[in-house]
Amino acid sequence: MLLLKSLKSQAKLATCRVVVRTLKVAVVGAGGGIGQPLSLLLRRCAGIDELALHDLSEMKGIAADLSHISQTGKVIGFTGEQELESAVSGADVVVVAAGMPRLPGMQRDHLMAANGNIAVKVATAISNASPRAHLAFITNPVNMIVPTAAEVLKAHGTFDSRRLFGITTLGVVRSKKFIGNSMNISPNEVNIPVIGGHAGITILPLISQCQPKYRCDSQEIQKLTHRIQEAGTEVVNAKAGKGSATLSMAYAGATFVDSLLRGIAGQEGLIECAFVASKLTDAPFFASPLELGKDGIKRYIPLPQMSDYEKEALEKLLPILRQNADEGVNFAKTILSGQSHSPIPAALP
């Protein structure tokens, strides 16, 4: 009941709750389609003393624009790879939204070729300038990006499994919305854990654990699960090559960061789903409900009972997550060995 009760806060971002201590938050990729609305939403979070905005393109204008909002705290822009360490220096939380978007027909391994070096560069900058920061990735493919970042942090001796996250909150946000619509109730009344990963069939909403109880036949559950898993493709196709799920992702990202900040500030009972280094399954990285605290992950919530359909789906997704983790680690090792020097892709358009 604690899990489901706590998850109820996941899609409520109206105004971020007050935190006691002042914090620095850095957004890498702040000029993009996710980064800009994410930065706007973060301006509503009380307790952020400094919001650092970084991108490859000039950030002075966006920083000036956001600094005029009637909220406490300063907004500072940083531009170019040479200012990345300055942007994240002393940050309590670093959110990474930089990278190429997924286009129609693009597979997520193609995204890794474009975006993997972002994880390497940011993890290196964090290691040098802010090794105690909580690092949260929006950049896709999350299933590979997070293992890549972990490997780089390990190489620098700064890896802390409690402080590295892949933001998978969008799966929860979508699940609550779709189920709420189906049940003709507010999404805020829906509580559901989403486990696994952040792509295709690795996204597993545990509909059997939904509160209030979602009553339907097995065919309807499979149909709803598939829609949640392919919701990103639904948006990519609807935008007809002009972008991916940027606004809903910004909302989900801000929801997660809000909970992370409140946990750092000492609030108790905060539970969010995220993709992290995990021992809950035989996949080294896995998304599951987590209790957040002052040092990031305070507690891994045990996996709940699942339906036969969900157990079967879990068995199918685990080999994919293991392969994704291996690919992410190997990518990091290749970059660190000096065999590849890919440039940092520009922020999402």
C-alpha cells in the first residue's frame, strides 16, 4: 500500500513543494524541445537557488527569459563543450536532456550511435566537477545510456549506484492517463508501477497492481500494455518526422526531479520508478519503484506479485535489458580506450 499510495504523487506537478535547503540544478541540453519546457517547469520548484542551463547553442537568451519569471533563484546560461564542467560544477542534480530525437523508422540502437557520447562527456564532467551530484538521464536510448554513464563513472572512481538514474516516469504518466481515460476517472486517482526499461516491450506496466482495480479481460490488458509500450512511436508518427515526445517527457522529467529534490531535502516516503543499477533481477540495470532520500536511492522496493501475463512479459524483456547493458558498457569502453571520438550531438529540436 505504501508503494501505491506514494506513486500517487507521480503526475502531480502543479507547484513543486517547498524544500528547506537551497540547491543547484543543471540541465544539459536545455535549449532543446525537452530542455526548454523542462527548465520552465523547474523554475516552479522552490529551493532551487541556481538553475544552470547548458547546450551547444547559445544559452544567454533562454537564461535571460527564464530569469524574468517571478520565482526565487538565479538562472545562468552555459554554452559549448568547454563550459560543460562549469555548468555542472557544484550541482546537486544534473538532468541530461541533450541528444538527437528518434525519427520515424529509427531504431534505438541508431540513437545510441548518435547519443552515446553524451553520456561519456557528461559523466566525465560530473566526475571532474561534481562527483556527488545526482545524475538523471532523459537522453535516449535510456536502456543503454545509463550503463554507459555508469561505466564512465566507474573508470573515474566516482560511481555511486544510488545517484545515477534513467528517467522512466513517462511510462507511469502515460499509464495513469490511459487508464484514467478508460475508467473515466482522473489520472491522479490512478496508481500503477511500471518496471523494466524505457523502450518497447521492456516497458512493463503492472496493470494487475493498478489501484483502483482495472477490471477488463486479458485481451484488453494486452492491448493497453502495447499502447503504453509504443506510445513514443505514436507521438513520433503524429509529429511526422518533426520531433518526438518532448512536452510530455519534460513534464515527466520535472515530476521525477521534483521528487528527487524533495528527497534530498529530507522529505520521507517519496517513491518513484526509475531505471537504475539493480539486483532485483538478473539484469544489471532495471526500472522499478524506488524510495528516494537524501543520498538518492534510499530503498529498492521489492517487486510485487504479478499476473501470469506480466511474469511472461518480464521473462521476455530481461534478455533485452542484459544485452542493452552489455552494449552500453562496451560503448563506454570503446570511447574511453580512445578508439572513437564522436562529437556531442546537438540538443533535441
